[in-house]
Amino acid sequence: MQDFTFREIEGGFYAAYGYSGDEEDVSVPNYCGKLTLIYDDLFKGHRELRKVTFPETVAGLGGFVFDGCENLKSVELPENLNEMWQYAFVRSGIESVDVPGSVRLIVPFTFKDCKNLKSAVFHSGTVEISAWAFQGCTALETVTVPPDTKIDPKAFEGCGPELKIIRSDEG
């Protein structure tokens, strides 16, 4: 069972701001074909989650969306996503992440304390990874970024010593 609550936001678009459910795999429905925003805390504390998929219309992920989703393994981010707020994935069990190039800035604490995160891939269009974006991701082994992406010296503070930053045009 899964139940979402939606709210109209400016411009006739919609945001998902409420969720109740107990399924492991969740596909967020594209409400009225105009779902563009996932509000803060939407899946917070849902330990049953293993995989979440978003419709391609989603452009923004709020803060703490996956906070405490410790069994979450995978999230399919939409190609049109352009913003992930602070703490979007904090303390989640995500193991790898593939961030589309439409997300230009990775803000502080986006992936804070994701203890199972092993790899992150960023594509052309990602301009900067901010300080503390991956703070405390102790299992992080590889991060693939385009050659021109700016990385703050504190972006990977508290990550393991085996971390490799790979600069590649083929994210």
C-alpha cells in the first residue's frame, strides 16, 4: 500500500508533500502530469524502502527526503532534476548514486552520513560539489566527475582514505 498527498504550487505545477506506505519499491506517480517538487521529509524514516523512482518531471528534491531510510539501496533520479536541497539523502542506506548533469550544484550535506555509499557519478553540467556534500560517507570509494567540476577541499571530509576522484568526460 502506498498513498501520496499532492499540493498545487505556483504555475499550476504540483508537489508531493505526504506519503504513507509500506512497500519496498516505490514509484512516485506523476500527479496530473505536472509533479515538479518533492517536499522535505517525504520518505523520512521509512526503513522498508529499498528503491524509489521519480517521474521525469521532478525538478527539485527537498531536504531530508530520505533521512533515516537505512535500507534504501537505489534511487533513480530524473534527467530533469536541477536541485537537491541540503540533507536530501542524509543517513540513508543508498549504495550508489548517478546524478544527472542538470544538477549544477551539489550543496553542503546532501549525502551526509550515507555509510553504505560506495560510488557517485556526476555528468557534464555539474559545476560544483560544495563543502561537506559527502561528509561522513566512510564507505565511499569512487566519485566520477567531469574535468571542469569544481570540488571544494572539504567536500569529502570524513570519508575513507581509499576514496578516488576520477575526472572523466564519460560520467
